[in-house]
Amino acid sequence: MEHVFKSGFVTLIGRPNVGKSTLMNRLIGQKIAITSSKPQTTRNRIQTVYTDDRGQIVFLDTPGINKAKNKLGDYMLQAAERTLNEVDVVLWLVEPTTFIGGGERYIVEQLSKVKTPIILVINKIDTVEEKEILEAISTYKDVLEFAEIIPVSALKARNTQDVIDTIFQYLDEGPMYYDADTVTDQPERQICAELIREKALRCLSQEIPHGIAVVIDSMKERRHGHIIDIDATVICEKDSHKGIIIGKKGAMLKKIGSQARTEMENLLDTKVNLQLWVKVKKDWRDSDFLLKNYGYDKKEV
């Protein structure tokens, strides 16, 4: 029998902090999506690509589906909802609980309008007893028609391979969209910006709300190779935030820079010389012009 090569697009949705980035990184096997315990860390539709001899799965990681609070939130919501109808499979990631809160109900509302097969993935099963997993399955079964329900632990890599196997069952024969060794189509600059943002959010913990963006001003390989010079600017909303990001005698900025640099060197497989600057742009999240400047283009929604 001739081997059928399948391919298709899959989107991963779920409330903030349910482990979407961890699952994505586990499925693909290398770090792409940034992970942080703060909501709204994944801003762009990071496309990651999984290829094996059965076929190719292109993942679209939508920005979180949450009710919008400002223009940035609006943009993210539209991007997320638009994606749901354009893909072949929707993966909805939830926690193993029988409590279905407002955030989940809002997602149920959006998903009930979708014709795409929905696979419910119950994550974090390493944190509860088996009885609770079964209770969670039976609770969710009643709220929506699922194609499949898969309990996993993204952190401990339990059942994560089942997710890939199940997705392939719902894909049709199709072309190879990307070369077999492609993992993401996001330009390296954008991934580097996200890595800096991740480290800033981690290091600053609760001190700075979500109002930071990162722009890569320049990224140049030195003439003899083996080292890349990267200049980047961290944009924040208030002067007081700028002081916190820089820290005493520049200590905080140094810490963010050195953590980001390590990850970039792993990603780019070369030495990196990273220079970080901090600028204040008040209300950048509510300015169409500035949003566009920081890589969030309304036209893409």
C-alpha cells in the first residue's frame, strides 16, 4: 500500500498558564515558545512545525483567548478567533479540574461556533490523583462535543506522543509545507526579542506589569563569523519602570541580558554579544502606530 503523506494546521488554545508553551516545546523537542507564569506572554502566532514520516503538522500558537482590555488585547483576541476556523484541528488545553471557570466558559462559547475537530488535552495530570483526572474528563465531556480527550503531563512528557498520533488521525493527505528540518518560520530576530522579553518578565517577577515590549535594533554577524552582535531595546510604559528594569547600578538589566544571551547562543549556535537599552514610550499598548512598530500588525488579524 502506498504511503500517504498527511499535513495540516493545528492551533493550540487555552487559558493563560495552562502549559501551552511547555506542551509545544515538548511536542517539537526544542525551545521555541517562551514560557512564563504571567498571562499574555505569547504574543505572536508562533508557527512551529513537526515533521516525521507520517506527515507534517504546522502549529499555530494563538495569543490567549481572553476578553480584551485594550487595543493590544483586542488584536490578540481577533487573531485567536480568526485562527480557529482556518485550521484542521483545534487542541484545547485545560487543567485537571471539575471547576470550569469564566475563562474556560468564554473559550467554550468561541469553540461552540467552530466546525473544526476539537481535541481536549487535559494537562498537569502529574499534579492530581487518577480519580480527579476521570472526574475532569467527565465534567468537560458535557460542555462540548470533542473529537478526542487526552490526559497528559507536558512537564513530565507523559502521553505527549499520543497528542501527535491523534492529530495525524484527523489530518488529510497534503503537501509538505516546510522543509523537513524547519522548526519555526518565525524570523530569528523575533525569537530573540521574545527570549529577552521572557527573561525580563521572569527576573522582574511581580514588579512590572505586562507593559514591556522588546525591539531588536540590529543583529549582525561579524565578518569572520563565530559571533553575532545584537542591539536590543526594552520598551516600557513608565519612567519608574525604567528604573526597575535597569536596577541598582544596572544590575537587573545585566542579569536579564546575560540570561537572554545564554539562550540566544543555544538557539543561534554561536557566540552572542548582546547590548540592551531601555526606553519609555507611554501608552504604547494603545497606539496603533507603536503596536505596528513592535511587530503587531493589525492587517495580519
